[in-house]
Amino acid sequence: MPELPEVETICRGLRPHLQGRRIVRVKVFEPRLRHRIDPGLPACLRGQTIIQVDRRAKYIFVYLERKNVWVFHLGMSGKLIFVHPATPKQKHDHIVVTLDNGQELRYHDPRRFGLSLVVPEAKLHELPQLRDLGLDPFDAQFDGQYLYSFTRRSSRRIRDLLLDQQVVAGIGNIYANEILGRAGIRPMTRSSRLTREKVERIASMIPRVLSEAIRWCGTSFSDYRDADDQFGEFQNHLRVYDRDGEECRVCPSTIKRVALGNRSAFYCPSCQK
Ligand SMILES: [Zn+2]
């Protein structure tokens, strides 16, 4: 599932292809995503020039000239990729967008958990999907104090708290484990038992780990590809995630795996206390 670094990588890949381009035509081949695509979507987008591409957490925002925003969420397996129009349409290419330079942007999503809709810019952050999101980890207001305000009153395990999109938006299981690995904190620690100092350490590690992953263009385990259909490389730099049985990259201990809820957690028993 794409997490924040993958979505940021996709945005960076989309910008040079999309900004300043005019949308000539939009064809929807399969409207049945998790939220059904509005039948009026193609007509609403046709003829509009794309001003800017941005994101908040895992939501991609394509800002359009008529003060509206085309919002995407990639769900479990969504991809936004550029192709030459002669490229045969693939199974699961649900939306095909033709740009004024002849290039095509295709939304491909085998599991169809994605989201694609247009909203007026003024109403963007009132969308039910966005209204309750916690701070984006790159928001200037995100810091140790903010995270501590959640940990001190939560008995949940810290790995699960980091996965809560209403606390910090954009982190999934891969990065939650990596952040705790680098902060030296075990994933099963109860949040309320963490000292202020430890929470500060975790909070400072969040943007650092995510930035590093963005520099490697994200993590590709299965479906994820960037806007040019390329793999990310951060999977080669993971310290703990999916490395159970392997040697820690810092000490001679072996990385352990534990079942936490329905998702595994990974940690080094020596480096993480
Ligand atoms: Zn270690």
C-alpha cells in the first residue's frame, strides 16, 4: 500500500508532466472504485488547465484553473502513470486522461480501493476523508509536543498510535516500524508509558525517515510504482521491516517479528528498549 513517501514521489513525478497542461478528454472505464466515480467527472475536467500538483498525507491534489481540485487516493494498489497514447490499454486502467500534448495519464487500480473526485477548492479540507486527518508529518506544526499530546493519554501500543491517521497522517506499517527502529523504541510499548524525551525522539525521527524514503523514491514491495512506472528503492535500506531472522544493521542481534493486531511488528531486541 502506498504510504506518504510513495505518494510524495508520485506527486514529484506528476508535476513536470501535468503542470500547465490542458485536459483534452477524460474517459472512465470502470467507475466502481471504493467511492463510485461521479458520472459528471469527465465533463467537469474537460478543457481545464492544470495549475499545480500537491498532496496532504496520502491524498493527491491536482489544482485546476476553475478553482476546483481533482483529488486522488491510491487505496491499496492504485497507480497514476504516464504513457504514450499508443500503449495498449491494460486491464484495470480505469481512468484515461488525454492531455493537450497527446500524452496520457492513466489511473490503474486492480483492487479498486482508490478514490477520484473533483471538489471546489474552498471545500477541499471539509471533505469527510480529509476533515479528520491528523497533521501531515511535514506540517510546520508537527513536533514532539503535538505527538506527546496523543501518547500521554493513550494506552495503545506506539506502533498502532503511529498508524492512526487521525494522529499523524500518511504513515503505514513499513514506516511506523522503521521510525521506531531508528528511535530505539520497541513497537509494542504502551504509548502512555513513553517519556516526553522518548516521544520527542520518535517525533524527530518521523520526518527524517520519511525524507530518506522520499530520496530513495519510496518502497516497492508489490504494486507500488512512481509516475513513470519505476520501482522505489527504499526496500534495500530498511533496518527492521520485513527483516526478521536477519542481522541488525547496527549490532550483532537478530531482528525479531511479533504479531501486533493483524499486522506484524519488527524490532531489534538490543537496539530497541
Ligand atoms: Zn541492533
